[in-house]
Amino acid sequence: MNLQPTWERTQHPLWDGGLLRLPALGLSVDVREMRIPVSYVQAMEPAFQRAFEEMRALEAGAIANPDEGRMVGHYWLRNPDLAPTVEIRDQIQRTLAQIKAFVRQVHSGAVCGRDGSFRNLLLIGIGGSALGPQMVAHALGDPDRDRMKPYFFDNTDPDGMQRVVRQLSNELGRTLCIVISKSGGTKETANGLKIAQTAYAHRGLPFARHAVAVTQENSQLDKQAVTEGWLGRFPMWDWVGGRTSETSAVGLLPAALQGFDIDSMLLGAKCCDAATRVCNVNLNPAALLSLAWHFAGNGKGAKDMVVLPYKDRLELFPKYLQQLVMESLGKELDRNGQVVHQGLTVFGNKGTTDQHSYVQQLRDGLPNFFITFIEVLRHQNGPPVLMNDLVTAGDYLHSFCSGTAKAIAEKGRGVIRITLDVLSPFTIGCLIALFERAVGLYASLININAYHQPGVEAGKKASERVIALQKRVIGHFRANRGKPMTSDEIAQSLEAGSDREEIHDLCLMLAHNPASGIQAIPSREVIFFRAF
């Protein structure tokens, strides 16, 4: 496959390039309306050469996350020959073969549920273990062609999970559960697993006959799957982070079960990886994106990135990018331990929906953002319906995308345009790889570690502290059953005065959930609570 890009020079007064086409990828990146001065590009050249060198070291197996002493190898997933050891290369190849073999058995009916061949899949995960598969399922799925219909538990909201269970209703006996957790101890996933097990049990279904695990070897989840005799186990490795795991078993297994061509998706990512290794900013689409981000926010994330895909199937792509970009780049400290408070805020929905919501502010309001428009040139498969004078609905979609981009650029707002020829497994793989590399290069430019997430870990620890406090509060209620108490009195009894507000919030939450056995008794001045 020819990966040589074509570089189209323009006459923009502040920029002697800006539009990069890669025909072999069906991809183009246009940063002309970011109005980046040539002098800025030249000044950034040494930093980019360091970033390219760091990326080469990363792909060669350098320790990229010193906090955890681990490598970062999502690039090896689509090109195992790049792996730094034969063992890792073989693990990747074996896993891909294992996925394909299992999917063949499921699709043929050789592996089935109690009530027959599997028609649905229920993915239980959180963060990257759900966002990537959800985005791909939405982008490529078609109810008329999908081999299995996907459902998701992607939060610990019991109402949300019960809603999915009700949607599946009598189909649980033909629903395959994919439980994804690297450690097996992630609370949101563990809670989802418990809800699913309970739902299957209520219908007299053996959960193990309907479940597979995607997890690290010897994790808590892995041991549970072995002990209970689940249908299968697929590996995750410590060198693959959740937000870059879509081309691992995390994303490939559900995509293959849904019927997508995962070889094509891997090829798209592999080819885009090759295109983004070019050590020339003007000829590297990921480097162009990271350059534009750096220029827009002065290397400080001073402006937000609005992502507007003009394609319903890409509606979840901004949400996917939120985790990839913000979890990777939102850091308090740089790699030298200096406080920098870095980040790049991402939000967006889809066009043309946004033209009837917040595009008004984008054009005329605060200039605290830049926009990435994403367009797919092929509007649909099959013959279009003509609106009038040989114009189709897709033609209007293009005109709104192009017109809105121009209208916003006229106001001096920065605009990036990414164009795909078609939406396919191959181009989805390209998009995933493009932004993964852009994030890695940008992180090098601003000298932060893109591959750890201390803020997420801090949130988990804080959550554990709240749960521990809740157990103490419930224990106090049970020890004083029937006695009305204010939250302040409870805090005083527990010698937890510093947690007065948290205890009050806990009491209110418990009182609104009858199963807790806690009742609120409002009075004129305070609220009393008691266990009944």
C-alpha cells in the first residue's frame, strides 16, 4: 500500500502549507484556518524532533511510565513485529488468533447460551474498556447486518443497568457477557458484574455459560473466571492503557462478535501509524494536529477543543476523544516534577445538530476554543433521495459542514478539518491511530507523561473513603435503631466533625433509597434521620 502523502501548498499569507492529503488512507488533515505563522513552525522544530525521537524510543520498548515502571505498547497491537521481545510479539498474535477462533465458534453456534445461539452481547466495563467499543459499535453497526446486537454496562448506576436488563428481557439466555477489567478490582465493573449475575440467576440461567473475561493473567477477575468455568478468557497487558486499548482484545473481541472486519481495522491503524512516524511536521498528520493544538492554546491548553463530526455514526467520537485526550494530557506536574496544570479540554456532539444549539456562541461568543470538523465524503450506501434540483440530504450535510467552518473561521476562530473518504473499519482504525499519536506527540511537546493518571487514582481512593464512612454511619443507625438523630449528632458521635457535610449528604442519599432502612423526618429547623 502506498503511504506517500501529497502535500498541497496554499497561498495563505501566514502559512505556506496546511492541507495534507493521504490518499492511501482515505484521510486528509487541513490546518490552514488555524493561521499558524511559518515562524511558529520553525521555532517548534527542535521540540518536534525531540518528540519524534521519544516516540521512536516508546515504540522500541522504553519505560514510558516511570510511575509504574512499565512500557507503553499499543502500537505493537497492530504491528506485532515492532514488539521489543519475541514473547510479546507471540502474545499479541496468539490473542488475535484466539479471538477469531472464539468468534467463529459463537457465530456458528458451537458456543451458545442456554437458550440457543448468541444473538446479543453485553459488555461490562468502564472508561476505555467501554468508550472505545461503544464508539466503534455506533460507527460501524447496522441492525440489518450485525451478527450480534451490543449492549453496555458502562457505569455503576443501578437504574441504568436495570434498564439494559429490561431491554434484554427474555433474551438473556442468548446474550454473551464480556467483562473487561485489567485488575479485576475496578469497582464500577465489579458492580456491573454483580448486577448481571443477579439478573441471570433470577431467570435460572448459569452465568458462567454466558460469560467471558478480558483481563490480566492471574487477576481477581481471571481467577474468578477460571474457578467458575466461564466460556473464555482473553488477556490484557500492563503495557496497554485503557484509553489506548481499542486495538487489543478490549475492542477487537466485541467488534468481531458484532461482525466487523477487525483485520481491516488493525490494518488502518497500522498504516496510519506508518504515516505518523514521518519526522517532518508538514508531512505527518498527527504532528500537524499536535502543532495546531500547541499553537491554539500557547502550549498551555488555554483554548478548548470542540469536536464536531458531521456524521451520525461518529456521534460518540468526541466522547471517546474526551478520555483519550483529557486523561492523557490533564496533569498537575510535568516530567521534571514542576507544577504546570496542563490539559486540553474536549467537548462536542455532532453536526448539523450543533448548528441549532451552541454554534451561535462559537461564532459570536467567547473566543476560548478552536474547532475540529470531521467529515465523511461518502454520505450513504445505496441510492439517495433527491431533495430538489439534484440535491440530496448528504449534499446539505456537506454544505452545512463547509459553510459553518467558513463562517467560524471568518470570525478568527481556529478551524481544523479532518476528512475521511468513507467510514469503514479501515478508516476507523486510522482515526484511532491518528489521535493516539497526536496525543503522544503533544505530550512530549509540553513535557508531561501522557501514560499515567494520578488524578483518576486519587478519585478512586476518595471514593473508598466515602464508602468506609457510609459503613460507619449505617452501623451507628443500626446501633440506635428507631432513635431520631441529626447528621451533626451522628458526626459528633462518630468523632467525625470534619466530615459533617459528607455525613449529611450520606444521610440524605440513604433516606432516598428505601432499601437502606433509613428514614428522613423533616422538622421546621433541621432534618432528623432514623433507622426503621
